[in-house]
Amino acid sequence: MLNIDVNAKTDGTASRDGQALSDIRIIDLTQFEAGPSCTQMLGWLGAEVIKVEPPVKGEQGRRASTDDPNVDSVYFMLLNANKRSVTCNLKDERGKAILRSLIETADVFIENFGPGVIERLGFSYEEVKKINPRIVYAQIKGFDVEGPYANLLSFDNIAQAAGGSLSVTGDADGRPLTPGVNVGDTGAGLHCSVGILAALHQRERSGKGQSILINMQEVVINFGRILYAAQAIFGRAVPRRGNAHIMGASAPCEVFPCKGGGPNDYCLIYSSRAGNHQWESLLRVMGKEHLAADPRYASPQLRFDHSEEINAFITEWSLQRDKYECMRILGEAGVPASAIFDTMELYSDPVLRKRGTFVTLPHADRGEFTMPGCPVRMSDSPQTPTAAPLLGADNAEVYGGLLGYDQEQLAALKADRAI
């Protein structure tokens, strides 16, 4: 019988003390992006996340899209900060016994393997709750587990195609396009984190855990709620509309070229479809107040109908200024506008660095590494970010400090690749 201390800290410090989730322990069997984005968010907020990985190679994301096969990929580092790593061979009975012991100590168990994998390994919800009835058991899958696509694999672009996102992205006369941000993967992770937090809160009343199932297709559908308002108006499937607002009746709503001529030297300018006040402010900025009385532009719908004319004279104005000047002038006048910031501009922005939007963390192999930080700011839960762990970096502390294994036992398990 192992000597398990369910309250033992395994991080060797008190760095999480004072954070919102510092009393929560998560056993993390996730891989790639959807699952790791969930557990990283909870780790940012103070949860102790113990990432359980196969020996030798670790989870698949460690070597995905890597620039150097001898070190962890940047992809992995971006998704696994604020976690600990232990290795455990779940095809070995000793490895399974170790995982069962970890589950006894945990508040949350989460996985996003392919369909049926976790069940074949012997860690279905029914089995896990026998070990720990208070466990919150979370899964992220591509599709409804009882639907016709239940056995299909999914990645972000698959989820976006299946959830309708591609069908509305692109120019009206062009092909469907994959959006540039991963709302299928990270969106699923964030939806899952909400479910986990709700289940932990409910457990305070019920004393019992429960299972949570997120499917990526539904997540993308949920992100597209406004599409269904547009569908109700159009009476048909929502079309691609380029940069125009999906609900229509809004002009301007476009990216306008600015001085400079670079690939992102544009400013997006928008005018609310809820009235004329922003339109009138835009006309004043451009010195075209006389157009406020023009009957062609008297309402949002009329302006939408005359978008080409409007876009032409705005372009004439925007080309005389760089994108930052356009953004500043319009913003100060109460007109919604933003420069098109590229990733390097955001990454290098000193204000965002100071704010913690980007954080620089010391990585054991790569040295200092700058990555997006946690966007959730809480007045009484200070952030203490740490870099993604090396594979198995925390075997001794977790298995020794939490489960009571001694050095001799750990060495034997490692030699046999059970861990």
C-alpha cells in the first residue's frame, strides 16, 4: 500500500499560495492544443497541474512542428506553462497503478485522446469515479460521442469546418477559408475550463464529482451564435461576406489601405448599425459633414447598399495616413477603428509586455522564452507564471513526495520504462 499524502505539495514551493485555484490538483492526460489549453488556463490561475506523459517521447505536442528535434517544440512550450511533468507508461500495469494512486489525490482528471482510447486503457469515467467519487472527470472530443461522427479524429481546422466557421470565412465569391486563430482547439479548452470550474463549485454543495464532455464541433457552433441570427434574417445559410458584418446593414465595415503599403498596413473601420452617430463622427473627421444630409446614406441599411461609394472616399482619406494615425484619429472621435496589428508588432509592444499580455519565462533548455500570458486578471489572485516543464522533470517530487516512492523504487521503474 502506497503512502499517499493527498494534501502534499509537489511543486517544492509556496508559489501558488494566494491564487484562486491553489487548492486544486489536476491530473492532466491531454495532448496537442485543445486539452492543454484548458489545463494551462487552470494552471495560470493557481491549480497544481500534473501532466502525465508517456516515457521517452512524452506527449505528441513536444515534437510537433519543432525547429529542433532535440528540444521541446515552441508549440509545446506555448501550451504547457505552469504545469509539472511526470512520465507514466499506461500500457504497463505498474504505470496504471501509479495513475490510480494519483487519481486518489486529485480533484480533476482530464483527457483528450482519440475516441475510445482512454476506455481501452481502463480509465473511463465509471472506473475513475470508483477510485475517487469526488473527481471531476473532463473529456474533449471532436464530435458528439453518440452521433454519426463519434469515431472520427478532429483537430482545430476539422472542428472549424464541422462547426460552420469555414463556411462563413472568406470573400463572397471565393472559397471557404480557415480563420487564422484556433477557436476549435483553444475554444474547446476554454469551454472545458468553464465546465470544470462549475463542477468544482457544485461539488462544494453535493460532495460528488461528475463528468464533463466537450465536443469541438459544438464549441465552434457556440462561437457562431450570431450566425444563426443572420440566418433567421436571410432565411437561408449564412453566406461569406468578406469583412462586411455578418448581419449586414453596416457600412463602413472594411479594412482600408493606409500609408506604407505593407501587407498589414490597413485599418479596420466600423460604423454601428444601431444608428447614425458614429457615421456622422466619421464624416466630421474626414471633412465631409455635408454627406450627413445625403439621402443615399441616411440609414445603416442605405449605407450598406452604397458600400462601394463609401469605401472609395474612405480609402482616399486613409491612404494619406499610416494605420496607427488612422486608428488614433478615428478612435478619439468615437469611431470604432483599429490598425491591423501583426504578430510581431504585438509581440514587441512595450505596453503589452508591461501589462503581462506577453511574459518572458526561463526555460530549462531554450533559455528565456517570451509567450502570451494569462489574460484573466484577478485582484486577489496574483499570477506566478512558470515555463513548460521538461519531460518527467517532476517524477521524483510527485512520486516521491506525493505517493511515497523511494529513490530505489523510482530507479527501478525508470529502468523498466514503467515511468
